[in-house]
Amino acid sequence: MKNRRWLWIGLAVAAVVVIIAVWSLLARARASAAGDLQTTEAVMGSLTAQVGATGSVHANQSATLSFQTSGTVAEVEVAAGDAVAKGDVLATLERTSLAANVILAQADLVAAERALEELLTSATAKAQAELTMANAEKALKDAEYRWRVQQEGYRASPETLRDAKAKLVLAEDDLERYKSLYDQASGDSAKAMAQVNLTAAQQRRDSALRNLNWYLGKPTENDQAILDAQVALAKAQFEDAVRAWERVKDGPNPDDVAAAQARVDAARASVELGMITAPFEGTVTFVEVKPGDIVTIGSRAFGLADLTRLFVDVDVPEVDIDRIQVGQDVSLTFDAVPNNAYPGIVTDVGRVGTSVQGVVNFGVEVEVLQPDASIKPGMTAAVNIVVSQIDNVLLVPNRAVRVQDGKRVVFVMRDGVPTTVEITLGASSDTDSEVVGGDLNVGDLVVLNPPLIFSQNGPPGFVRGMGGR
């Protein structure tokens, strides 16, 4: 019995020693773990949310210029890097090497320009139109008068009718008197004279009768048709003359000017086939021809770019495109220009996405606001688009956020123990996130590097036993 008692005492002492040793090891482990933790205070601050992408630089406007006809290069007026204005001649072809129609176009251009100048400055067309209109108006009035005075009841005035009737009465009286004289005449000579007088009296009576009948009558159907047609023709001609006058009374007819200008432009275009001119103001980016070169249609000659404005085209994933708007601020960096950031602005947002291997992207255009000579078309740019800017919000570093059971949590030091705190996040940047819900307060010490076991299963058992959850 005595030996058994000493055995139990020895076992108890050994157990106490083991417990003390384990507790000491756990305390040292806890102290070591706590000593390795990095913390930072949850603070109120500002958050800038950005969407990042990469793209390439392109000029505001660029073109590759080629010859539009065959020939031999006579002169090259520019070199790479030269600034040119719109319309400047960059190169010309020898006139004798051009096709005949291009050479003759110079004569066509001179004639077309002269015709346009005469149209714009000469008063002949206006004067001729005015004269034609006046003559047409007179012709219409004459035709209307002839039509009117031949209608029934309008052929004579009352005075003219009375005069015509009186002349008919006198002519009939003369006819009766000469008939009587003819009947009384004897002898061949007297009879002949009486016959002459009788015939003349007969003709005067018939003429007076016709005049009176005409005054009292109306046109035949054929005469009326002719009168109507004459009036209609005169009216149509007058209306044509009025329209012609209207077109030129305030200066040359715009349609005529446009037609004359088109002939000038066509001739000039043919003449300019023998040269290359700058289509816009810009900088010559390359020159690929020399005097004496024989070129054909489509031969590359010059590159031209407007470098006063530079843009970057980037592809933005569909999950971010609704956050991008025209006018948002942008920060741009270039691998070729280290340690330098350039401001920019969103100038265009694509409305139709493109799918590449199942990923849908939208094109976004950004303008570089303060470009310098270091930035060149074709360079790769890193683009950060500022999609939102919020102030005075509770912030937590992104590196401190973990996911447990599908929920976002952070570990907060409370009474010296890392404790899980569930949070709800709002907007985020590359480094921080906005806390919009949860039991996190300003000044709480947030653990930046919780051990992996913390992240997966929460604090280890010995920490939970010390107050952790």
C-alpha cells in the first residue's frame, strides 16, 4: 500500500510538471505569435476608386499619303519631323512624266476658274434676265388684249357700234342711189360709169356690214382655240422669265455657282494628281521617296500625324465599364518614361463590347492632357481611371480583409487578443476599402497579417480560450 501511494504521488507530480511545461510552451507560442502580428488603426479618410488598364498611344489624326498617278518624282519638299500646314505641297512629279489628261487638266482649270469669276462678277446675266422678263410681260399683255377684244360684247364700244351702224345706213343709201343712177343711165359710156359707181357703193355697203357684224359677233371655235393657246404660251414664257430673273436678281444663281465651282474642283483635282499635299496640319513622320524615283498609283510616300493631341485606347472588362464615364480623370504612366505620371481624361466610352475567348471588353479612349516630346504614338501606357472619390469614410487596408464562411472579416486586437470582426465593404481602391457596416470602429487595431490558421478557422483554441471568438 505504501509503495502504491508513492506511485500515485509520483504520477501526480509528473502530471503537474507536464502541465506546467505545456502551459509554458503555449505561453511562449502565444507571445511569439502576438509579437509577429502587424497592426494598424482603422481611420477615417478619403478613398479614390480606380479602374486600371493598359493601351497604346495614337495621334489625334494620322494618315499614310500615296501618289494618285504614275510619274517621276521631281521635288520632295519636306523631311521627317517637319511641321506642315493643311494644303502644303510635300512632293511633285515631273510634268512631262504625267499622263496627257493630267497635263491638259491645267487648261481646263484655267477655263473653269475664268467662267466662275465671270459668273460671280459679270452683270450681263442679270441684265439679260431683266430684259427677257420685260419683253415676256409685254407679249403676255398683248395676247390677253387680243383675246379680250375679240370676245362677244367686247369688240366695240357703244360709240363704235353707233358709228358702224350709221356708216352702214349711209352705205345702203349710196347703194340705192347708185342703183337708180345705173338704171337711168343711157349710152355705153354713161352706163359703164354708173356700173363702176354702183360696184364701189356695193363694196362700201358690204364692208360696213362686215364691220358691224364683226363688232356684234364672237370668235369661231378655231379662232377661240388659237386665242387661248396664244395667251397660255405667253403666260408660260413670262413665268419662265420671272423664275430666271428671281434666280439672278440678288446675284448669281447658287446652283449655277455650285456647278461652276464643281468644274473648278474637278479640274483642280486632276491637276493635283501630279503632287502630294498635306490633308491636315501635322508633323511628317516618315518620307519614303526621293527626287528621280519612278512611282506608280498607290506608292507610299509620306506619313503625317497631328501630334498636338495624343490619345490612348484601352480595353475595360464588362464588370467595370458601367463605372466609366466621359470626363473622368485619368493618371497615365509609360514604361518608356519612368518616374513620370501624366494627367488625362476619358473622351469616349464604347457602347458595344467585343468578346475574345469568352471575355467581353469595351473600348475606352483617353486623352493625354499634357503630352510632351517623350510620349510618342505606339508607346504602351498604363492607365488608371478615377471612377469615384469619397471623403470622410472609415477605411480598412485590403491586405487585412479575410473571408470566413463566405463573409468578410478582419482581426482586431481586443484585450491583446486577435478577435474576428465581420464587416461590410463599399468602394475599394488598390490599397484600401470603405467599411459601410460591421463592428469596426475608428481607432481599432486591425491585424494586417493574421496567421493562415486565423484566416481559415479563426483564432486557435488557446487564443479563443483567452477571449478570442
